[in-house]
Amino acid sequence: MQSSAKGFYCAYNKARSQVFATVKCGLKKLCANFASLRLCGKNTLRSSLPILIAVMATFCFIAPLRPILAQTMKVAAPEFKIPNTLAEWQTNRKAVRDTLIKLMGALPARPKTPLVQIISREDKGNYFEERFTFDNGAGATVPGVVLIPKGHLRKYPAIYYCHWHGGNYDLGKRELFTTHHTPQIPADVLTQMGFLVVAIDAYCFGERSGNGPGGTNEKGGAEELSTSKRELWLGRSLWSMMIHDDRMAIDYLFTRPDVDVSRVAVTGISMGATRTWWLMALDERLKTGVAVGCMTRYEDLIAAQQLKAHGIYYFVPGMLNHFDTEAIISLAAPRPMLFMTGDEDSGSPVEGIYRIEKVAKRAYQLYGAEGSFVNVVYPHTGHVYTADMWERMTRWMMTQLK
């Protein structure tokens, strides 16, 4: 916040307090006068009119100041521009990614080959299900699942599936096996399409619920808040650790002998969508991604007064000192990406969606791959996974991975 803006804000607040104190006093007198109107006659009404006019004038004066104050207090990241040449962009691209990694804070090292323990393997009829765990290097055990199609291929195209938030802390990766927010059961559909699927529980979700700093009796939003506080003390955000765990799980996916490493995608809705485009930005091995909802430009989120639409886990300190969402999403270029968002999704102001698209498409154009960036905004649609979105996602995966 600039000092001039801060000074204006303080002066405005002081003046406003004085004005409202005067208004309050005037209103009391006005009410008293009107209460005695029948006893005192028309002269009382005439004497009250100046007070009434003063009250109305005061509010007429204050109301226009609100947008002025909002503009003065506006939070804005430095403008992010895609340069005119591919060579310049490739230099800038590396700098943006390096900055993004630095902003994530003091993360534990990712081993070159993750030490994964296979817990079980079961025949589920249409696919095999393997359960696994790994240590994330920060004292947490990450549980995950692998779904392997019943086919005759030696190697399968794979999808890393990012579960959503939605306050469903008990769900986590189990959303693969439900229609809680998807039109069809992801586990059944994706394996029948011939995709190997990997998913993990993020911090505070699924099997990890109750494993936070507050112990087994602290779950849900309280656990998420406590975990966020602890991670900040350690020099990183909870979001950074969530992405760290995702990257370790993807590292494991790429070591599996039954995975075609040239055909690996990532997808998810809501928090899973944000994980999707962050992972596409950070991991060049991912061939494509599909993000449903949460195409959120942070500056526009603030302007829309919708920070409440996202939990405390979501925020990375210092980001807007460098760039906004369009810089992160542009890092995915030229690899194909599909975004699908409702225009009534309060957590993704539509003005921000189009600003992201404008910048990201420019990055794709430098590679001659403008058609590989697809952004679909659904009219009169909120934060949901519609049947049409689901059909587009599955068709996209078949086109890009088969």
C-alpha cells in the first residue's frame, strides 16, 4: 500500500467518523421533533427541514467517495506482458518459473526417485486398485491410489487426478469413486477409456484428516487453519506444500513401468483445477491439462470482494508483488490446455478469466499453437461440473492422449 493511499484512507475514516457523529445527533433531534409534531404545529416541521437536508447532503457526499477510495486502495500486480519473440519469451519464461518456485518458500527436497510403499492391490472388476504411501519429506505420510485398466497394453496413458475442496474434508481422493460433484464416476469412466489414474489426499483431506497440528480432534476448517499457520512459520504456505505433494506423486507416476510417460495428463475441478494449472506450469513432462472452474485472476478476485470464496490454504505470500495468474498459466504453453468455467462462479470473476485468456493466448501464438489454448465460459453457470463439461473433458483426453 502506498503511503499516500494510506494517509488518504486514515483521513477519510476520521472525517467519516466525525460526520456520522453529527448525523447521529441530528437524527435524534429530528426524531424528537417529529414525535412532538402534533403539539408544536407546522413550525416544528419547518425547523426540522434543515436537519433533514443536512443528513441527505451528507450521504450524497459520502457515497461518491466510495469508488474513489476503492480505486485508491486498489491492489495491482505489475503488468505482465508476453514479449514479441519466442526467444525473449523463453528467457522470461524461465525467470517467471524461477520466481514462482522461490515464492513457494522453504520446501523439502524432492528425491529423484520417490520411496513409495505399495500397501495393497485389489481386483475391482473393471480395473485393479493399488494403494500406496510415501513420506513427503516434511514429516507427513501421503496416501494415494492407482487405478490400472484391465487391458492388454504394456504401458497406459495416465491421468493425474486432483480432488477438489468444497469443504468436503472427509472425501479427498475418494471423489474418484463417487458422483459427489461429477456427472459420472471418474474411476469407472476413465479406466474404461483405457487410462491409468493416480490420485492422492491433499493435506487435511481424506485419510490425512485429523493429522494436523491440533491432533486427531481437530479436523476440517480448523485443521486447515492450524496447518496453514504452521507452514507459514516454516517459511512456506500450505498451498506450496500441497503442490509439493502433487509433484512427488507425479514423480512416482513417471517411474511406473506400466505408464507411457509421453502421454500423461492432469485434471480436476475447483481446488483440483488450480492444482492442475499450477502443475502444468511447473512440470514440463505433463502433456496436457483440463481445469474445471477456478480460473481465477487474483487482482480481479480482490476487486470483486470475493477473497472469501477461497480458503486460507490457497494463498501464496508475495505473489502479487511479481505477477498474477496469467503469468503462471502462460508457462504451460505450448502444451494443450482446456479451461471450463461458469460466468456466475463467484470464485472466478469473469473479467479476470478473459484477461488471463488474452495474455496466455499471446504466449501460445509465439509457438504457432494458439488453438492449443481453449477457454470455455459457460453462461448462467456457477461453480459446478456440468454434463457438457464432463463430456468435453473426456473427449479432450481421448484426443490428446490416445
